[in-house]
Amino acid sequence: MVWSEAMARRERHAVEVETRVRFPETDRYDVAHNSCYFTWFELARTEYLRACGLTIHDFDEAGVFIPVRECSAKLVAPVRYDDEIVIRGRLVELTPIKIGFAYEIVAKGDGRRLATGATLNVSVNAAGTIAKMPARLLEAMGGKV
């Protein structure tokens, strides 16, 4: 999955997180390491939950866990040490067993697109078997039960 106009049209909710690229996130060329993009995507997912009045602990307490099942990133332009970036996360799919997000990372100053990506989380129980999320969690995230 990648960021697309079709995903934007289907969006239900969106969040933005601003951050600055820190030194430990860069390689020897002062460019952000590719693994950082998934950490930045996680920031947006966490802020999305927070905006819904939830934390990951709410899922734990309900006996369900939402591990990432699929993830992708397309790096469009280099992100360098001390760059200010905005991570945009949009909910694009929500079912009792799946949560899909699309992401866009842009330069804070000029809005230049730096990266796009997507993740798909699935709901599982403690044994790792697919399990439906409780209705209260779905409703908090804007889903219909």
C-alpha cells in the first residue's frame, strides 16, 4: 500500500506529528536511516489513538493486541539530520480485526513530500489468533460496530 488520492478520499481520521530528525536517527552521511520511517509512522499511529482517547494499554486491558502485519515505505527525497518534518497519518481501513493507516512525511517548511507509507495492524488475542476488537475500541476509533 502507498499513499494515494483514493486512500485520501476514503480517510476517516487524520493526525499530524511534528518532529526534528535527531543525530542517532542518521547514518554516516547525515541522512535518516530507512528504519526510522517505521518509527515515525508509529508516532502517527500512537497520536491517532491518543486523539481517539485511547492508548495501546486499552487494547492490552481488553485482551487484544494489534501487531503490524504489513508495512511499506517509499522514500521520495532524503531526510537529513536536524530537518523538521511533519508525519501525517490517516486511518484508511477499520474493521473488527484490521486497522489500516496511510502515511505521508513532508518537510515542515515547504511541505515537500519526503516519504509515503502504509501499515496494516491486525487484532489478535494472547495466543496470537485473530480476534475481534471490542465494540468500545472500534467505536472510539470512529468505526461502526
